[in-house]
Amino acid sequence: MAYEGGLSAPHHVVIEERKSLTVSGVEDVERFDENTIVLSTSKGTMVVTGENLHIEKLSLDGGDLKVEGDVDAVTYEDDGAGRMGFFSRLLR
């Protein structure tokens, strides 16, 4: 997804009370189930883990995603290490 002027779309992550997650800059949802959501963002592959996760809202045109459930962790895949570095960096 290209943003105005060829730059990547803005990427923001908001977690509220560990029950709601809102992400902007989403390009694609690669896979999801009630414990894991893997998505491509303008800043790399993001992995959300937790319990009872469900996608409340998804707009790929706008790049927005809203997830409800018990959020345990949000991590990014290390682009340089490929699948070996899947849970390489934890968002704080």
C-alpha cells in the first residue's frame, strides 16, 4: 500500500485495557484464529497473540484494523532474519 508521495502509510498501535487493539497502516491479514493474528503492516509483519481474539473491524482500503479479546502480546517479525526471528521484538 503506497501512501501519498510514495511513502509508506502511517503506522499506529493502540491497546486499551488489553481488551481492544487498534492498528493503522495494515496492508493485509495473513492469517488469524482466536489465539493469533498475523498481519502485514507498513512497518513489517505484526503478530498479535492472546485469547478469544476476533477482528471487529477491517478496512484494507483505509489500512485500519480493530481487534477485541484478551491481548497478551504484540510482536514484529524481524525482516532480516525471516521466519527464524518470528517473535524477535516485543512492543512495549
